[in-house]
Amino acid sequence: MGAVTTTVPVNQVGHFITIDITVLAQSWVQSPSSNHGISLTASAADPSTYVLFDSEENEETGHQPRLDIILSGIQGPAGPQGATGVTGPQGLIGLTGATGLQGPIGTIAALSLWPAQTIKKDLR
């Protein structure tokens, strides 16, 4: 384990604490090889101190740990557009929709052939 960089007093039982690791995260961005993670331990200077760390698996009080990263500063330029991906498979056919409303009634045009006429057509 590396050197202690920050100490956080914990003086209340059963409460969440927030630790600002902004400077540490910025140093990781500047020098990724310096990222050796974070270790949470009880104080070695006070042997009577003990700390219990809860995890998601605790069915009574468990909570997932959370790291919120808030980006700030000027947004950089957009990168180049990537290649078009492969077309995915056709999706499933959906259910038939509801029948629509009946449209308006139109007018009927009458066609009358009077006297009767025969229409001839060559069906070759």
C-alpha cells in the first residue's frame, strides 16, 4: 500500500461520508501510471479505532459504493466520425393495429350506356 494522502475523520456511526478525490483523479488523468487505486483503512495511529465497510451484499444495510465524476472545463473538439456499423437483423413483426375510423361517404357518379352498347376488345 502506498503513502497516506488524505485522512477523513469519521465521527458518526451509520452515516454515509463523501470524500472529494478531485485532485487525485486529475493526477491520474495527467499521469495514468500513477493510478494505483484507493485504499480505505482505519487509522493506524489510533489502534483502538475500527471501521466497518458495508457492501452491497449486506442484506440489512448494504449499498453500492459510488464514484461520481463531474467533468468541467472547455469541451474539446468533436472527433472524426466512425465507420458505419453492420446492419442489424430485422426486428419482429408487430401486432396489427386497431381499425381506423370510417371515412366520409362520397358521392356516387352514375354511368349510363343507353341504349345498350357493346364494347369489343381484342384479347390476342
